Amino acid sequence: MVTAALTQCDHRRLLKLAAKAERTPQAMLKFVLRDGFDYCEYVVEAVNEGIADRSSSDIDEVEARIVRRRERRDRAAA
């Protein structure tokens, strides 16, 4: 069995990534080993941005406009 060791720098990077992802370092390690740090950091950042956008009221306004347009379209088609 091969045992791998993280450098101190990589260990800190894993801890920061896990904190941003709200996961444990052990849970994030399997993704880092599979995909690499750069990709995992990119994905976590993109997901967190999406969650923040969804939490903002801008998305609610857009969704309301989409629903109104769909209702108008359905009424016009009926």
C-alpha cells in the first residue's frame, strides 16, 4: 500500500478548501486527489457564488418575471 503525505502548504490549502466547502478535510481529500486542488477550488468558488446569487433578491425578481411571462403566454395560447 502506498502512503502519500501532504506538504504543510498543501495541508493548509486543504483545510481552507474544506472550510469554504463546509466539509471536513477528509471528505475534501478524496476530491482533491481525484481532481486536483485547482479544479476543486474553482468548483467550490463557483458553487458558493451560485448560492450567494440565489440568496439575493435579484434572482427572485427574475423568476417572478419568468412566471408572469409564462402565465401570459399560456393565457394567450388558450
